[in-house]
Amino acid sequence: MRRLVSGNEACAEAALRAGIRFFGGYPITPSTEIAELMAEELPRVGGVFIQMEDEIASIMAIIGASAAGVPSMTATSGPGFSLMQEGIGYAAMTEVAVVVVNVMRGGPATGLPTKGSQADFQQARWGTHGDHPVVALTPRGVQECFTLTLRAVEISQRLRVPVILLMDEFIGHMREIVSFPEKVEVYHRQKPRVAPSEYIHYAPDNNYNAPYASFGEGYAIHFSGLNHRSDGFPINDAPTIRWNNERLRAKIEDNLAYLEDNYVDDDPDADTLIVAFGSAARSAYEAKLLTDKPIAYIRALTVWPFPDATVRRLAKGRKRVVVPEMNEGQLAREVERCIGTDTELVSVTRNDGSMLTPKEVLEALR
Amino acid sequence: MASLKELSKRTEGLVGGHRACAGCAASTAIRQILLAAGDKPTVTGICTGCMEVVTTIFPYTAWNVNLVHNAFENSAATVSGMEAAYRALKRKGKIDAEIQFIAFGGDGGTYDIGLQSLSGAIERRHKMLYVCYDNEAYMNTGYQRSSATPYCAHTTTSPAGTKIPGKPQKRKDLTEIIIAHEPAYAAQATPGYYMDLIRKVEKALAADGPSFINVLSPCVPGWGYPLDQTMNISKLAVETLFWPIYEWQDGKYKINIKPREPKPLVDFLKLQARFRHLLKPGNEHLLEELQAEVNRRWEVLLRKEQATNG
């Protein structure tokens, strides 16, 4: 079925169809419509919407609900995303499946509440303290708000990790035709197959499709934000700390093939590669179509983990890489890390609350 | 207390030309509060919310006093810092002026996300007045429920329908929470009783320590009533006992208006779209519950006044 909807509406609809049955949230422009829709729709499907007293409480509530076995989500924007950082780290450490939607607006601080940006790209990766991998997805338009919300829920459940969906104001409030599938495949987390006495909550091998117990199912779970051993009890010894850090890392690195998701439009004659994501990629691709030169193009749908190997492969032997984005050059840093010194990096940035235009990208392609 | 005549001669702290909705009570209240603050140097802070947004649209400001806008949860904390720095400079003899500090926040920024920073500011005894303009929901983002939203009110995140009758929970009694901190002064007010509000601001600013005024501020688009009814609704809130105006100082309660014959609560509710569903047949029990709750809280308040003035 095809319908004209906004990005925020597509996100809420996907969340409901992906099996999200708990939403803890707090009003913030430009994400509020997601919470409003969830408040309206969740009670109809037996789910729960709670408006929390702030964003710290919102993320902690969805962590609690997810630990109790219910697929859970929140949606916010810049200032709220900043307040949620501690909770995102907590979800990573305790390995809880949650989806955090950040409809990006201009910052820092209150910034530009009603205007879009891509300036939380690096915050999604490094916003919470400590060092651990994260997963973040970025839609280019309203259709992908739908598909990537589905995928965010699935990844969070399969890997039991927090997954961040980096939308932005342009897409959140933009209306486009979306094809809604008749049926959506939903992954349900596996239940433990062992007796409670045998159960290990952080079993060394359970990285993908892990069976794990929820609270209230008869399994003893020690749950804490402290670094811990496989049964969840806090530890301080170096080998166990290394084991746990490695476990969090391996969970993402061992599943790169599953996580990586790029749109690639290569051209063997091209001496220029464009690397982009999200709404800036719309203008970047438009520019590619407008120029008569051959241009290779990659758009990352999964931005974290960053597609290092693919960008490296596509950039190899090329004269230059053009990186259009709506911040001060955060994606350019990642790309620079991946390409050799023989390739020129051209950073095209716009950070004033307005969409980057195809013309601006086109100028860089000249 | 300053008379109306005296007030009319003072410099306005919040001037016209801002973009508040026609009939906005919160902007009227802030204007009255800053008039009451007088011509002494006044430093104000405000958190994100309607009043911040509508009064500071670049390149204009409606504020004739110093104003710091900080994030949603931070009005009390930011003004705490300014007040503490001012005390230190004063102690060292680097500043002579007598400066008054006023922090503003809406009910979202006060009852919910900013409660921690307000509680901390009062506990540390900063000499500042905190004013909550309470319009009973998140109006800036389009009418979501807050913990100040009354029982059964329709909002976009507590939509009235078959599952819930509007907000399923009762309102948090913030003024009582603040009184539990034993501030230097605390009160409830509403701009319909403007001289009462003026007097309370004067008392609050004269008090030696932290003070708090909770100002019920009817909201035209959020509550859904004709825009010429703001002051009428503001008064009705008091006359129906929905919003008693009272004050607390030195351990004593004083109720400022005791309606001889309180009007039925429905007189207040029926003018507002957010309560419209309550008037439909089958919802009589909800009206009764709301009336009973208002009566119960009034009785408790009367007993508190009696107990602390005996």
C-alpha cells in the first residue's frame, strides 16, 4: 500500500509493525510527532506509552521495559540525545536491546530546534563515555525512515544492543510516498534453552540471535552498569575486564557483514568518489546525476560501524573523494581515515540549518 | 505594596511586540511580575519553553531586564550560579548594587525535567525568586501532558478516547513539594487576581532566601477556549477551588481568597475543549471524581491553614 506520510509518521508506523510495544519519551522538536503517534496507537495494540519526566528517565524506562522482555523505543532530538548518553552506555554495557531515534536538529545547546542537521553523527559514535562500538543507521528519505526503523528494531533484538536511528528534521517533517509492505517479518528474541541453574546471562558465544532471559522468567540475572563477568557480577580484575570489552567489540565486529548496508553506484571511469549519508546524500546524488562527468557514489545506510573497507576499496586509485554533509566535516574525518594520502579529500559542508543543495555539491565536482 | 498608579509609572520589564498568542496568560503574568520587581536591577533566567521562544525571536527581544536562556532543566541552576557569584563579588566589595534574581520556567521545565535543579537551588538557599508559569502541559511543542496536567485533560500524549479518559493520573502538587523544602516564601497565584500576584512578588523578593510562586496561566490554544476568556478562566479557577491562591511563610499557610460560595467545578471545565469529552453522557462519574478531588484538596488546605495558625 502506498501512502503520503512524513518521516516521523513512517518511523512510528514501522516501530509498531516491528513489534515495539513500549515507548518512553519526552516532547522535543522535531521528534514530538513520533511520541504523539505512539501515545495514540500503542494502547490500541496492547502496548504501553509512558511520557517520562525527561530524557534521562525516557531511556532508562525503555531499558527497564526491554530487560523485562518488551521491545522498546524512544525518540528525541539534540538536547534530549545528549541527556540520553549515559543511558546509551548503560544499555551497551548491560546488553539491552533498545532503539533510540534521534531526529537531528542544529546544535550545540538549544541550537536550531526547527531546523535540520547531521551534526550528531560523531556524537552517536562517541557521545557516551567509555570505549565500545555502537550501531547507527541513517535514512535518506521517508521510505527509509520506515525500512530502517524496522531494521533498527531487528538489529537491537538480534545483537541485544542499543541501536541509534539518525533521522533529521528535514526527513522527519518531509512528506513522501511510502510503499508499506503487506507483511513485515519480525525477529523475536530467543528464550534460554537451559535450566535456570545453568543459565549464564552473558554467555561467551551468544553474540548473534542470542537466547537470553528477561526479568521475571525465573532466571537469576545480575544487572549492573559496572564492568562484569559472564553472570553479570561486578569485577575489577584485568583479564575479565578485557574479556568483557572484547565481547562488546566482537558483537559488532563479528557481524559486520550483517550490519553493513550501503547504496553503491560505482563507475569504473570515475576519478571522483562521493561519500555521503542521510538527507545530504539526496543532494549529493542529484549532483552526480546533473554532472556529465563519471562519478562513483557510496551512501552509507549503516553509518556505525563505519564501512571502512568498502570506502577504502572504492576510493582506491581515485583522484579525489568528495564528502558532502550538514555539519562541520564529521564524515570527512572518517573518510580521511580510510583513504590513502594519494587521494584528495574534498569536504563540502553546510551547517546553517538549511539543506545542502545539489548546486553546492556540483561546484565541488567541477 | 505598590498601587496600580505607581505600577503604571514603572518601566516595563517585558514589553509588547512579542509573539505570544492573543490571550496568553503567561506573558501577562511575567509582565506583572517584572513590574512588581520594580526598578531595582533585576537579572532573570528562563528555560526553554513558550515564553522563551515567543519573547526572543531574533533580532528582537521583549525583555528590558537581563535574561539568560538555558536548556529545559536549567533555569534554577543557572540563576543559582549567578546569585552565588554575585554574593561572592559583593562580599569582596567588587559590586555595590542590590540585584534581584528571578528564574522562570513553565510547568514542563519546573514540575518535570527541572524539578531537580529547582529543589537543589532552594535547598542551597540561594536568594532568588523562582516563578513557574503553569499552563498545565507542554504547550511549546504542541500540547503534551506534563505532571501539572490535571486528571482527565485531553492532550496529544494523553488522548481522550476509549482506552483513557484523557490524562489518567492526577496532577502533582508542586507547591506543596516546594513548601516541604521550607523556602523563605512560597505561594500560588494567577494573573486574574493581579494585585494579589503583585503583592506576592514583592513579598517573595523581600524574603531572605529562596522563594517560589506557582502561577496558573490559562493557555488559549492548549486549553481551547475563546481568547477573550483568559482572565475569566483565571478567576474561575480560583472561584471553583480548582486553583486555590494561598501563601506559605515561616511555617504558616494563608489562603488569600476563600469563595463564600464556591462555584461548581464544571463552570471552569465546560469552557475548555480539553475537558469537552467529560460533558458527554456516561462521563458523569468523572466529573464527580474531579469535583470530589478539588473539594478534598481544599479541605486539606483549610486544615493546614488552621493547624499552622492556631
